[in-house]
Amino acid sequence: MIVIDTETGGLDPGVHSILSLGACVYPQAPGGPTFEMFVREDPMMVTAGALDVNDIDLRRAAEKPVDVWDRFVSWVRNVEGSTGVILGGHNTPFDIGFLRRLARLAKGSVDGIFSHRYVDTMTVARFFVLSGDLPSGHSCSLASLCATYSVVRTGEHTALGDALATRDLLTEMIAWQRMET
């Protein structure tokens, strides 16, 4: 499984730019293969609110190569295989929407490379709240869950930093659930 995260110029992949893409392999010990690149779109469609959250300097993205999709697909095939790769993340449908945008801009497609199935730590956490394994009203944000499961975050609100935190969160959630049963 490949755990992904995107930093974006807004909330709508039909309108807003993808600014960076980060990925790591699950399960994998720290120090395993990772991927992170800034994305250059012309023009960059961003909101001030999104830039306040991810603090990306658009000049850095403008200096990066435009073949991010091809490089990402090559990385995925190298570490995971060529078809049916499962994606994971935190609020994974959001990131998949922007991954589809990146593929479309490169005249590519996620179909045939990635499975239609995915793992989402936010959905798992919401299930834990409903089942009583987490307190009612517990925040299912990545920051809150990392604090709950003692996951150390580095590079908060960077694509790779959040992908690594999500991978470690998933590891801890699974280990915690095994201890409960």
C-alpha cells in the first residue's frame, strides 16, 4: 500500500491546484522509500486560506519539473508493482481527487495503476468513535489522532510529513485495536 498526502491550493480539485504530493510505503520501517515533489501548474489556482495552512512558497513550486505524474507512477511501480496498488491516507478521498487532477493534467489516469479500494484513517477513527473505542466527540483530525496515539509528527502540513505521520498513525491504530481484542 502507498500512503499519500497532498498539499493543495484549495478544497476543490476541479478548480484549485495541487501544490505538492508526498508518499511512503506501508508497512515500512522509518527510512524506507519515500516520494515528495512540488507540482507546477500554469496558472496556479490557490486561495489565501490554503496557503496560510500549508505555508508553501509558490516560487518553489514554479521551479520544479512538470512531469511529477510520470515520476510518481514510476516510483509507485518501482516500490509496489504495476497494477491494483491500494492507496491509503488521512481523508483519502480528498487526496485521491487531487491525484486524479495531477493525472488529468499529465494526460494520464489513476485507472489501471491504483485499486478502487483505499484505506482512510479518518474513517477508521470515526468508526472508533461510533463503537466507543474513542470518546464521543473526539476530533478525527490528523493532529488530534497523532496526539491520541502518540505519533510524533515532523513536517506538519507538508505532503511527505503528513504521509509519514498517517502511515505511523495507521500502524498504531492497528496495534491498539489488536491489544483491545
